Amino acid sequence: MGEEVEAQMKRIEATKGVIGTLVVDPDGVPIRSTLDQSMTLQYAGQLRQLVILARSAVRDIDPQNDLSALRVRSKSNEIIVVTALVYIQSPSKV
Amino acid sequence: MPVPNSNAAFARKGSNVQKVPGAKSTKAATKKKDEEEAVETGTGWEEWSQGKALVRPPDQMELTEAELKEENTRILTANNPHAPQNIVRYSFKERSYKPINIVDQMAVHFVLEGNLVHQDSEEARKLGVKEGLAQEIATVDATAESEEEKAETSVNPAVDGGDVEEAGDEDRPDSAASRINKKEPKVTNQFNFSDRASQTLNNPMRDRICQTEPPPRSSFSATANQWEIYDAYVQELQKQEKNKEKQKGTHSHKDNGKSKKVMLMETQSEDVTKWTMASKILERTISQNTFDDIAQDFKYFEDASDEFREQEGTLLPLWKFQYDKAKTLSVTALCWNNKYQDLFAVGLGSYDFSRQGCGMLLFYSLKNPAFPEYIYPTSSGVMCLDIHVQYSHLVAVGFYNGCVAVYSLKEEGREPVYKSTAKTGKHTDPVWQVHWQSDDMDSNHNFYSVSSDGRVVSWTLVKNELVFTDIIRLTLTGAVSEGPKGAQAPSIASGTSFDFHKQIDYMFLVGTEEGKIHKCSKTYSSQFLETYDAHSMAVDTVKWNYFHPKVFVSCSSDWTVKIWDHTINTPMFVFDLQAAVGDVAWSPYSSTVFAAVTTDGTVHVFDLSVNKYEAICQQLVVDKKKTKLTHVEFNPIHPVIIVGDDRGYVTSFKLSPNLRKKPKAKKGHELPKGPEVEVAKMEKLLSLLREPDQNSG
């Protein structure tokens, strides 16, 4: 099972338009990243807060609910966060 | 100068009991005392005798030599240093603030109000009056009288008779003061007040401070949200449940043991398994982004030009599914999953007799076109597959080597759950079609398979085994016998396709390699209910209509597609498609629409209610010379068809509106809905055909 996930992750990273991937543990420490160190830390720090806020919002309305995914689209990028995974993609298609 | 010195000397004397100032200078570790040396010479003899060590008070200011030598001059002036020098007052005359130069320099150090009163002043007189009133008891009369007398007899002192009075009278001519003086010794202090003071030795005040170590602090912040409260309750619940379990006894220990092991395992591994769900969602999200326009088309695009085209429709290409390792294989089977309508199965193998290798079973989801969801490599080419209608995790597969297998998508391994072997009755020729049936009486799942070895076999999943039952043996009726003695040895026909009736459970059709279609029943194992001379070449596909109970379609490599009414021996409709037809499929939404794919790469879509003779859509979807289309399937709910070709690609198309026409409502009637309509539609068509048939036949 682990290898499949590894293969899947590699496929994702190799997809065109994907800038990088980042995996963060529940404490906010990056486990695995394809970005450089400074970017990794920056994304990890910033997005952690956002995820906490989003999760709080979702659960406040219905405590039995929980956040599953979060997408932030900006002019240049799209950031997709899937509970434990943080992922950055460029929306431009070549 | 003298002031600081004396202060310093005093301080030193006060703090250092032992030493004498002069001595320190000579001992001279401390040059700082140089200043004070010169002053203190009187007590020089003491220094030598005592020779005490120089002790500096610990809180004495440390100064450098230069600083010690510098002279601080102090000037005494008559100015009050505390008086403000810059008083500014507002002048109304000049309407501005003006500084006042002359400032009061008087500093009041001490004020004590005195209590002496001059005897001639008014206050003294008042006090005297008060004192007089106070002594009413003893001397009021006397004094009053004496005062009166004083007043009267100031002229005649001899009038009064008393000695005292006389004595007093004598005094009368003296000033009133002497009289008061005489009375003063008698008048005691009316307050009986005397002031006596003494001062005790004041103990010097000393501060004692004690500081404890502050308790350790940590700051804590939290928010009280709905979900925090909810979580707290849930935890409480769990705790309570755990307590209950503990009360139940030893079982809990075992469980804890197991769970601990599990925990260890998890922490040891990289927890990659936790990511499976997340990475799946991620991949799909990315696919959605990457294939965004296709997804939009899939959902929303309707070909507007269909309004201008009278009857024709088009197929809009959507996603294309391909897998690296399947490039050399051709698509041999397609099947949509009933429950999850975005999931479909692709069977890969090879139709080429000479090139037989391994095969593959792939599952794709429309949500993730880039990569298959499930991959099952097989040792032999997959020829056909079918997904169970209800238990959509069960997939029956027929192989080129004659085996059948059942895969379960719920299982983790890549092996089939059930597989037939030579012992358990596998076919001796490729299995061309499998089909799930409803569960038998023991609620075991079962499916049917047809193969070129002429057998139609029913397989039942009993516990861990596949149990087979031959249902029917296909024979060539009326074949030329080749037996030496002229005895007719019925040779075996090869079944290439079959389909079960949608409503009548026991009835099914089998298409053979010889081009005949047999209508069979599950219960009769040797005889056919009917035979149709369908085609000149092998019948590739037979399919019952979803709505109309009598209609079925068949296609063959002899370039034709024929539509039959099973009660009539001859086809209702015959379509020549100019190339070998690989597959034909009815549409699930209309009884008169079906699609056929040919080896020249064209998809033909027919709608009999619109056009009985021609396809309403003929579209070339792949490269003509290179790829042949092998299979086609309609999606159960979406207006999408998938087409498989011999290169391992599966392409999906969206049907344009013209291809999905529903019957128009007649004026004044409600729009009819439901399968009855479809049946009626078909019936209408058939009746048109039948009448000429009946007339002619």
C-alpha cells in the first residue's frame, strides 16, 4: 500500500503545471517537500494557520463535520490543501 | 568642602567601629581616602597602636583617583534653591503670558504657632471673661459683687464690710490687672493641661525583604467553539465507555495489547498509508484542474449546432484514458459500474491468435483520467468482463485461456478471489462473454460464461470455490457429418456472445461463430427454443433491448447490424456499415437509439425513431488506418459513451442533444415518461414493419 501511495505522489509531482508538493505532520513540521527550504517553511507556516481557521469554521457550524480539502486560487497560483497534504499548482496550462 | 568631608568621616566612623581614618591612608590599599586624610590628624597616635585594617563600607561609592581629587564647590547663597525661577503669569492687560522676575525666595523651614496672648488684647479679655464664668460656683457672687462694688466703690472703698472685700477693695484702686493677678493664683488652669514630653530612644528602622520564588506560570489560551465543546463531550463519552469495558474484564487487556502493537507498527512505518485517501483526493483535484475544460464540457456543453442540423448529431470527444503498460494490448471488454457511475472497467487482451501474452484488468474513474484506479495484471488476455449489478465490487472475467475468475475490488491483492482451473471445468477455448445473474436460492452469486468450446456454463460462488454447471452445449444442427459411418456426430458450435433477457430470466440468446443466433432457455439443456440465421460471419454481439421485451440487436464482422423481433425469424432492420462491426450497444435512455463501432474507426449512432435507414451520427473518432474500434458502452446516467480500440486506449464522448431525443409531447397531452413510452415507440416502428411482412409473408 505504501508503494502505491509513493507512486501516486510521484505521479502528482510529475504532472505538468505542478510547482511542488509538501507534506506536513499534524504539528506543522514539514515531512517531505519538493520545494526549497525557505519556500517549504513559508508555505507550511502560513497554510497551517489557514487550515486551522478553516477547520474551526467548518466545525463550529457543525461539530460532526470536518475539513477535508481547501483550495486557494490566486492570480498566479492555486494552492490545494488536502487535510494532511499541502500542494501547490500553477493553473496555467501549456 | 568641609561638608562632604565631615559627612564622609561621620559615615566612616559610624560604619567602621575599628579603624581610625588616618591609619587607612598609610596602609594605603585605598587611595580613595586621600581627600579625607588631611583633615584627620588629631587621632594619629591611635592609628599606630591599633593598626586595624581598613574596612570600606560595601556600599561606598567607588571613585577613580581623578574623581577623588576633583573639588566640588558648593556656594551658599541666600536664594531659595527650591523657588521656581520661571514663573509665568497671564496678564489680562497685555493679553499674554508674562514672566515674573521677582520671585519669593523665602523658604519656610519651620512654623510653630504660639499660644501666648497679650494681656491687653481683646482675646485676653475674652479669655478672662470665660475664666470668670467658669468660676461661678465659688466666686461668682463674690466677684460679681466685688465687680459691682469695684464699680461702685471705686469712688467709696469703705462701703463694703467684708475683710476680703476690703482687702479686695484695697486692691481696687490698683489697676484691674493687679486684681486679676491676685485672682490668678486662685484660678487654676481650666483645662488642667500640662505638657510634658520625653523622647525614648528611637530604634533605627530597617527594611527586611523576603522574596519567594514565584510559582511557575504558563499562559494558556483557548477558544470555546461549538466543536471544542463537542469534542470534549465525545472524549467524556469515550472515557465512560472505556471504563465500562474495563469493568468487563480480561478482554480489555488483550485488546490493549493488540492495539499497542498496532500503534508501534504505525509509528515505525512512515505513515504513508495515511496519505492514501488524501493523495487520491489530491490527484483528482489536480486532474480536475488539468482537464478543467473537458470537465466543463462534460457537464455543460451542448452542441448548439444540433439545432441547425436536422437529425444528425455529433460526438464530442472528452477524456482519453490510457495506461502505459497496456499499449500493446487491445481493449477487449468495457463495462460501466452501476453503482458508481463514473467508474468503468476495461479488459485488455488481444484478439490476435498468434500474439497472446498477458492481459490486464483496469478500472478508470472519470474523475481521474490520468491513471487507473485499480490495476490487475493477468497471466492471460482478458476477453470479457462483467460487473455485478448489485455487488459492484465483484467483477467476473473471462480469459483467453478459457479460465474464468472473479475479482473483488475490496480485496487488496492483485489476485482474483475465485478462479477456475482445468479441474474445475474451465473452458477449453477463449471465453467470449460472461454475465452475472441474480443470486440463486441459496443466495450465492452466480454468473454465466460462453466460450468457443460450445459450452454455456453457469458458475456459482460457493464459499471459496467456483462450482460450475453446464447449461447448454451448442451444437451445429444440420451440419454435415464427417463421421466415417455416416452417423451424424453433432459437432460443437462456438459461442461468441450471449445476452440474457431483461425480464424473462430464463431466456437468453447465444451468438455463434457460424453466424447463427440461438434462443435458449436455462432449463432446456439440449434444445434451442429458436435459431436465427443471422449473419454470414461470427456474431460478435447480441444485445436485448432495455425497454422492449421482444427486440434485440446483433452485429457481426460481415459489416451488418441487424435488429430482430424474437418472435420473427427475419430481421426487422438491417444496416450495412461498410466495415466489420466490432460491437453494438443499446442506449439506456431510449429504446430506439443504439451505437455501433467498426474497425475503420467510426462510431455509428442510430435512432430508429428519427431515421430508420441511416445513422444519425457517423463519426470518425480515431486514426483510420491505425486503430480499430473494438467496443462501445453507454454510461447509465450521463450522456457519455466510451469506446475502446485495439491500442489500449479508451476514449469517452459526449452525445450531442440530437442523439438523445425524447419523444415530443403532443399538444394537449402530458409529456409521457417512463419505459412504457419507449416500448410504445418501438412497437410503433415494429408494427409498421410487421404489417408489410404479414402482408407479404
